[in-house]
Amino acid sequence: MKRTIRIVLAGGGSGGHAYPAIAVVEALCKEFNEAGVPYRFVRMGPRDGYETLFENCGVENAPIAAGKMRAYASVLNFLDAPKFAIGFLQALWKLFFFMPDVIFSKGGTGAFPVVAAGHFYRIPIVIHESDAVPGKTNRASGRYASKIFVSFPEAARYFDQSKTELSGNPVRAALASFRAEHGAAKESLGFKQSDPLVLVLGGSQGARRINLFLLENLGEVVKLAQVLHQAGVANLAETERLARAATIDAGFENRYKAAGFLDKDMPTALAAADLAVARAGSGTIFELAAFGVPAILIPLEESANGHQRANAYAYAEAGAAVVIEEENLLPRIFLDQLRSLLGNEGARAKMSAAAAKFAAPGAAETVANGILSLL
């Protein structure tokens, strides 16, 4: 009888940490199933709302106390300090009874106590860094890792080069394998095939400042294009109310649709989009790249270590996007950029080709193979 392979997933706190981890789990499950090897996955991290997503992939949840490693001075750093100690003790206890073959850490909230406890037991550790500028958790975890994978080449300089490999950011199988004709995808979402569609994304939580800016200028935007807007679940009711008034006043009420969170509809939305307006989280960028979607990126000013700004400019330098920083997010600048891109199909085609070249379609398999090599 074959021995059961045991793998612990560490960390969480956002979709940017959860979704790439799920993509790697999917790649590992495929390998194990083809080889007829039994396996168990356990996720150790915070209660952050992503537990069901992992459970749907067959991953057990083992919550631990989790403090946030902030890059700025805050009284919350003192309040969270005991959580690290508690989380470390909980991780020691749970790892002792589960004793995995490998720990895979995506960083984020709750990852470091698991990595530190794993190092205590001499368990092999693999980490993946999504952003161009690594977070504090992964920088601290890097010294204990046997293998380190990065999404952006700029991130490699922060780690031991002998252990670091460029992989790109893992994208879920539901996105990576999705195929739909551009016009048919638009139609299935209730939009006209003949008119351009702008997909506005604010990440898994929505982006309130982008939401408000879009709504303030929605009357002008819907004259230029149809709009599919992921506003965030918490913002949806307010967004729909304000958008209704703006589009009716402009006479284009059928050219705008809002959604709280696109999850299952995301592959169709990406296939349908002619242009995206988005934050610059690594997950968002690599999902856009997987579908060759040109983008206007608006990096979050307060992102830890300025990683969204670094992500955005790395993608823009590849030729796949233009960047508008928040301090420059003014109606005239935004509408001129939108008008210019929507009116130049050739420029969008070049950006789309650059995006497709930037994509890393085998990232999940690359990281999975790195984990398998340590078993």
C-alpha cells in the first residue's frame, strides 16, 4: 500500500494568496491522481473567508492565530505580536500530529509561524512570492526555504539565488483551460458583440476609490464603451444605486453591469474584455495576461512595500499596460487614455500580444514540480 503524501499550505489573508495556492493544489492533485498516490492537504492560516474555496479543492482547514506583519509603524503591530507567539505554538502542535512531507507557503497573514515551526521540525519548505517586491513574511521565510519561486524577475534579488526560480504566478485551472470566442463571451454576459467592453476590477475585495471614480465619470465612460464592473460584495448595493442614476442620465442604462465578485464568471469576463481597468495585484495581472487583455493599471498607493506600483510598471514595461498612479487619476487623464486605447485597435492588439507573452501558463506545474522534487 502506497504511503499517503502530506502537504501543508501556509498563509492567507487575500485572494492574491489563496488563488495561486489553489492552482498549485490542483496541479499536485493531478500528478498524485495519475500516479495513484494517496494524499492529504491541510491549510494552516487565518480565518479569512477563503476556507470554503480550499475545502472545495479537498483541502482541510486547520486555523491558527495570525498577526499581520505591517511595513509601517502602527499600534496594531504591538497588539498582533502575541498572535505570532500563539500561532507558532499552535503550528508546532498541529504539525507534530500531521507531520507533513513538505510545507508550501504563499506568504501573507499567518504564514510565518507555520514556516518557523516547520523549520524547527526540519520539514522541507517551499515558498512562492507573487509580487515584484516581496512581502515581509516571504523575506523572513526565505532563509528557511529549500526552494523559492517568484512571479517577477525583479523579486529574485531579494532571495538566495541558488534556491530561487522564476515561475510566474500560478493561475487556477478553471481560468488557464478556459476557451471562448470573444464575441460569444460578450453576448453570454448580456453585452453587444459590436461594441467594446471594459472590465473594471478591484481585486477580491473591490476597490472603493476606483469604484467612486468610475461612478463619478460613468456617464462619459459608457459613451465610449460597455462596462462590466466587479465592485466588491460589500460595495455592490451602493454601486448599483449610483450607477443606475448615472447611466439613465446618460441614456446608456443597458451598457453597464455591476457584480459583487466575478469568481465563476471571471473566465468569461476575461475572454469578453477588450480592455481592463484594474489594481495591480499579481493575481490580477497574471489572469489578465493569461487572456491577453490590455490594461490600464491603477496601483494601490498604500500597498505593502509599494509592491503594486512595482508590479504595474513591470507589466507596463513588457508593453501590456499603461499605468495611471492614483495621484494622477483625474477625469481628463483617464478619459483621454481610455479614448485613445479604445480608438486604436492596432495598439490594443500589440498590448494583447505583449500580455500573452508575459503570461506564465505553466506556473502552477512549475511550482508543483518543485514541491514534488522534495518528497
